[in-house]
Amino acid sequence: MSNIPSLSTAVLNAHGYRGATIIIPGGPSSALRYIIIRFTDKPSMKAWEDSPESLKLLDEVNNYSTRHYDTATGLETWFTLLHLKNVVAQPPPRSKMAIVVFIAVYAISS
């Protein structure tokens, strides 16, 4: 995928950029790529999405791929059931997610 280096270079200068992860399910021979770009806050993410660099890259990539767009604010991604991906549901309350994380960290560190 030739545009990944272009994306990496362009997004490095974006305000609020915190990093990117590229997931290749099925290994290096797979044509499928998931690119997860993290920002410090929603305004920074929105500024990147609306920037000329981002729009130009998306326009190029849309010629040979299908874009799937999703956003998440935190730990609710840990609680998504893959087989229920099309079901619209509210994530658990942050307090419940915090309790689960605390129990997991306590169990691992004890």
C-alpha cells in the first residue's frame, strides 16, 4: 500500500496527533489494512480530517479502496462484541469500565 508512507508523513505535523497503528489481519500477504490514527481531542481530529492534506490522501485512496470510518473515545472499544457489530448500543458506563480495568490490573500485578 503505497500511500501509507504519505499518510504517516502528512499526519506527523497535525496538531494533537498522538500516534497511528496499522493492523494487517491475515498477515503481510493480505490486502486489507486498518489504520487507526489517535488524536488528543475531537477538535484536533476534526482539524486533521478537514485539512487539505487529509482530503487529498483520502481522495487518492478512495480510487482503490473502501473507507470505513468509526470513532471511539476510550475503553468502550474493549467491550464491543464483534459478532454484534451492527447492533447500535450504548457502551457501559465509565465507572463499570474502570472497575473492570482495576480488577484486571490488580489480578495481573498480584
